[in-house]
Amino acid sequence: MADLANPEIARRFPDLHPAFAHQEAAVEANRCLYCFDAPCTVACPTHIDVPRFIRKLASENFRGSALTILDANLLGASCSRVCPVEVLCEGACVMHRYNRAPIEIGRLQRFALDVFHASGDTELPSLPSGARQLRVACVGSGPASLSCAGELARRGHKVTVFEARPLAGGLNTYGVAEYKLNAEAALREVEFIQSLGVEIRCNEEIDSARFTQFAAEYDAVFLGLGLGKMEQLGIPGEDLHGVVDALRFIAEYKTGERLSAPGRVVVVGAGNTAVDAASAARRLGANDVSMLYRRTVAEMSAFEFEYEHAKHEGVEFRWLAKPLRIAGQAGRVTGLECVRVDTGDEFTIPCEMVIPAIGQSRGRALLESAQGSLKIFAGGDLTNGGREVVDAVADGKRAALAIHAQFGETHA
Amino acid sequence: MPDLSVNFAGIKSPNPFWLASGPPANCGEQVMRAFDAGWGGAVWKTLGEPIINVCSRYSSVDLNGQRMMGLNNIELISDRPLAVNLREIAEVKRRYPKHAVIASLMVESKRESWQEIVKQSEDAGADGLELNFGCPHGMSERGMGSAVGQVPEYTQMITEWVREIARTPVLVKLTPNISDIRVAARAARRGGAHGVSAINTINSITGIDLDTLRPRPDVGGLSSHGGYCGPAVKPIALNMVQQIGADADARQPVSGIGGVSSWRDAAEFILLGCGTVQVCTAAMHYGFRIVEDLADGLDNWMREKGFATLEDFRGLSLPKVVEWKNLDLNFKVVARIHEDKCIGCDLCYTACRDGAHQCIHLDRGKRPDASRITTTPIPKLDGPMADNRVTPLHRIPRVDEAECVGCNLCALVCPVENCITMDRVENGLAFQSWEQRNI
């Protein structure tokens, strides 16, 4: 798995928020006020007891600190890297009201879990197991499924995770910008979940036919399939060579299949994934990268800090414009023909690559083929419409606790 | 422009800031650089029979990332030949005639030994003598240092020997490693001392390395108790200085020592009656240049307060320290939380509830429903985010003033300046102390 770490990609995508050194972490941890009923903990979808883990970090009780995090969130390591902390824990920090920078909770959490994983002792304390051992299948191996599977395994249940792709981890492995979470770190966390007793089967896609057999094999199923394919633009020219949807583009460079981008790239859309794709295009060598959005900056769905980040990467924004047609020559993209939605003026942006990033479809095929007797749970992007990793982890944990409470704790 | 010059027990110096006897005053080159930097005097690293030091020698206590809150040492007196030290003292005095050079002395408890080294020091040109009856480590095992300071009769006797021949003022450096500093100060005075220096270092073990299980400082796997100093010991030193100043039989000129790092510390020692202050740890931590702020800061504070000389404020706080029985039982303050400053950390709530008198409450607003599911706020799905710059009412605590005992704890833990103030409550009751109530 480690051969994923392509040195060229690693060089071009260094950590946006680098790891703390030991002393840095100590100084930062000691800034924490240790609030009562801390707002950061309330703001966290998995309710990590932030002051508690930071307190333990400050006293160099590293294992205690990590276990405090993992007790609330088994995927705390990836969350520490990918969470939009500006709108979660760090956004809620009381320091904002004191004209001071918030505590760097995300980086402290990463430090605690990096130390934990490096220690070689990643065994978790045992939890009370249920009255009977359940057999549970988790479909998809993204954060929601891994969280659900890990929580159930910790309580003594037998869990199998099914993943259609060659590697587990879902968007953590294939879809998060490399400078936030690299695939190696994502896979380390997958191995950690496996170490809790979870079986992960990759390259096994669950179709409706296979799904119907689950009723006989499992007591409950958790669906953590995420969203469906990326939406198409629905304009002429989408089949040209050089049109690559944002998630495929990101997955390709993360797995080392793509090491460069052409000189001129246009990203259509203005969400967080669009920013990730545009920034990646810059880092892969594109000189001109623009993001095209039919509305204005006020309506863009990317977080404010992502917008700022994209500008720092050198991405240009074209507001109030939508694509009409992708122009091509000899089967390859040569430009994007667009129209201003306010004035009706048409214009063309010369480019060699167009990256549609206008969201993913909802894929509920399996849900519709559900069998009556099978207890089905679902969470993550599939049910919440596409939020953050931490929301998926919270969903997975809630589902696990519900499964355990309904079937594991009572006698059948 | 305020005048910082002092005449302390007959020793004159351009300002009250002296290097304490220790590593920063180990040799002439250091002392001369210190004088160039602005120090008014220096108490030379203790002279005596040359010793051999161990390696390593120092260890410290850090607090929350702040280095050297307290420093511990197991270094002995000067390890340089006596003749070299004396020659350098003479040279320093020749070049810096207006600065104070005090010879710190420690020899075996024999009259001839003490009188010989006194004679040699004064012949070299020392402006005064400081008898080191304070060092708690190493030398005390050989019957010197704090072994003398812990026995009032020895303190008095050796002070008398020195006074028999001394031509310069004699200071006695006291050890804090005793139960009552006044007893030692009285003995020094009975022996004829012109003043005392207080305090020397406090017996300490700063800590143990949890990997090797070796105490610090590590001398080949073993350690020994050392002398503790630095900012951490200041409150102990201030108390001992006050004890000496408030006792009729112990009262005498005091050179204050113990954690002086800034002009504020210096002002506090002088307000409790000290004539000069001595500094070691801060100079070891930051170098001689810190004297610039000591002098400049004290000068500016004196200007602001209208004090022309050190004598104008020396000892002014001494009468304000009384025995508990003389405090006013009817004086009442209560905590007031200024909600415009409150950031909602609620540390005061926890502190009052767990550590004090359960009179701070969180009942001013409806708290969020703990059972609701929290998700990442996505503008597209959830609308604009709440403004976190305003503290929500439910996080602003309320003080039950009727129950508040005015202990200060909430104001002490509050991280925001002036957010919690302890306000006087007029209750119309006249002054009454425990002493008066018991009549």
C-alpha cells in the first residue's frame, strides 16, 4: 500500500498545516484555557472532549490524549487533517472573543494521534460486549463505514466491510486534497480499524443481486456508499479528451496515475471539491487555472478559507458565467465557450482541460432493493447530502451504537 | 529625575541592583561587564578554600512552556585560587571605584581562618563582607554554609569573630532552610552584623527524569539536593524579608534576594524594607542586560509615584502586613463579572463550584439541547453561520452576591483582564478584628 506515496506528488503537495514539533505542541497545548462545557466540544460533530485531550497532551500523557480522541472518534487522525476546523472546533473557541488566535485544535489532535500511531501500542481498552455477537456488513469503506465498523468491532461484533475499489478508505484515500490528507495517512487509519477486528474486502462491489443475499448472512447492514457519480455539465463536448471530473482528477493524482496537468485548466463549479481540483491543477503544473461559477462569490458553496486558499494558489475566478460548449480539435479540448449570465455576452476560455465540479448525484440504488427482514442503517454522504468526514464518522458511530443497542444488548 | 543611589549599611553604590554571589559574579571580567551594563554592585562568588565542582550542576522547573520558573544548583563556592580572586577584586575596584564590590566569604569555623580571609578581602579593596551562612548544599556537609546559619549561636559567634577585625560593613547571608528566619536574623544582629542578605537558596530536588528515573541534575546517575532560586521563590523571600523587618530584635538593613527579575520585583522588596536587591537567576537566564529594565522601570515608577529617592518609599508596605488577628472581619468585597468582557470560558464557574463556595451559577440563558445532532455548518445547506464574536448569554455566569465570600478565586482564574473585579460592598459595619471580638 505504501507504494502510493509518489515522491513527485509528495513534493508538490506538502502539508498545508504541517505537523507540530514536540515543543510547539506543548506551548500550544498550554494556551488552552480548559473551558467548562467547552464550545469546541459542542461544535464537534463527534463531540471529542477537546480540553481533556489537550490537557493530557500538555502533561505528555500522549496515550491518554489519543484515547480521549479515539473514544469519541476512531478516525480522529484523518479528521484532524481534513476537518474545516475554522467552522467547527476552532471556530467555536472562546479565544475569538479575546482578540486572540484560537487554539490550533486540529494540529494538536494530529500530533496526539501521530505520536499514538508511532508508539506501536495502538491497542484500545476493551468495551463491554453485547449479549450476543452480531454479524454486520458495511457497504463502502469510507469514513462512515469505517467508523461504524470500528465501533461495532470494539463491542465484540463481527463486521465485514465491502469496498468496490482496490483500496479502502473511500474519499479519505481517493478524494481529499493531498496537502490535507495523504493516501498513506488515510490507509494507516484503515489498518488501525482492521486492527480492531474488522474484516475489509476490497474489489468487491455489492450489486442488487449480492445485496439480496445479505439477509441470510447478516443481522444488520450499514450503507456508507457516499454519493453517486459526479454530475455532468450536460453540454456538447463532454466526451472530448481532456474533460475529467473533479473526483477522478483528484483520485488520479493521489494514486500516482497523473503527475502533471496541461498549461490551461478550467474548473466548473465553486464548491470545496472544485477548489481542491483547481489547486491541484496548479500544483501539477497548470499555469492558468480558472474557476467558472454561474453565480457570485456570495453564493459560492466553498468555505471562505477555501476560497482564500484557492486565491493563494493562484486560481482565477470568473463569476456569473456558465459553460455553453466544450470546444475541441482532433478529439481534444481546446477551449470552453461560456456566457455571462448577467449580460449575455459570450466568450471563450482557451484551455486544454475542463474539470466539471458541480456536485455528485445521489446513489440510492441499493436502498431501493432492500429486503424486508434485513435491518438497514445508513449514514455519511449518502444520507446527509454530502458533508464533511467528521459528519460521516459521527453518522457511522451513531449507527453502530443503535445497532448494538437494538440487537446486541438485548437477547434475540 | 529620581535618584537611585544607595548607602546600604555603609556600603555606597550608584543603584540598588547588585549581582548576588553566584556564577554571574565569578570573575573580574564578568563583574566589570556587569558594571558596564549598569549594575550598581556585585557580591563576589564566595571566597574560601578552593573546591572541586561536579558536572552537571543546574536543573530547573519549567511551567507551561515558560523556562526556568525555578532554578536549582549544586555548585559550590568559587573553584578559582583565592589569590586570583583577590587580585581581580583589586583590579575591579581600581577601575570602578564608585561601584560596590562585596566579598562573600565561607571558611571553616575557626576564628583564625575567618579573620585571615576578612583581612585579605579588605586588603584587596572590598567595600564590604557578606558572610555566607546560607548555602544549603555541599558545603553544609562540611560544617559550613547553612550548617552555620541553622544554629543561631554559630551565626552570632562567627559574626563576632569577623567584627573583631573588620574595617568594612559586615552582612550575614541567611538561609531560608529554618523554621523561623527571625531567630537567625536576631543572632546576626547580636553578633554585630551591619545588615543581612536574605534569602539564600532553598533546599530542593527539582524533579526526576521519568525515563531514566534519575533525579536532576544528573551526576553520573546520581544527584544531590540543591539550592532553589528564581521567580518561584519570590513569595517565600518576600515573607522572610517582611518577618525580619517587622521584628523588633531582628530588624536591620536587609539586602533582598529571591527571584528578582524585573523592576517590579525590586520595588516590592524595597517596599518591604530592603535597601538593595540582589539578582542571580535572571542574570543567568537573560544576561547582564536585564539591569537596564530594572533601573529604567524603577525610575519611571518612582517618577509616576512622585518618589525622589529610594528612602521615600522603602518600607512603606511593611506596616500593611499585620497578624491575621488584626484584619477587619467586617470588610466585604464581592465578585462582579463584567459581561461585556466575558469570553464564556466559564473557568470561574468551575473554580467556584469545585474549589470555593458554590456561588457562581450558569443560569442566565437557555443552554443548547445536548441531545441534538451537531453537523458541520454548510452555508448551502444550513444558511449563514452564527457569529462567534459575541458571548452567548448562557455562557456568561452569574454571581450570587449574597453567598459570595469574596475569596478572589474567580478573579484569579479568569483569563481576561478586568473581567471579574472584586468590588467593595458597603455594609455599614465598623472595623472589627478577631482580636477585638475576643475581648
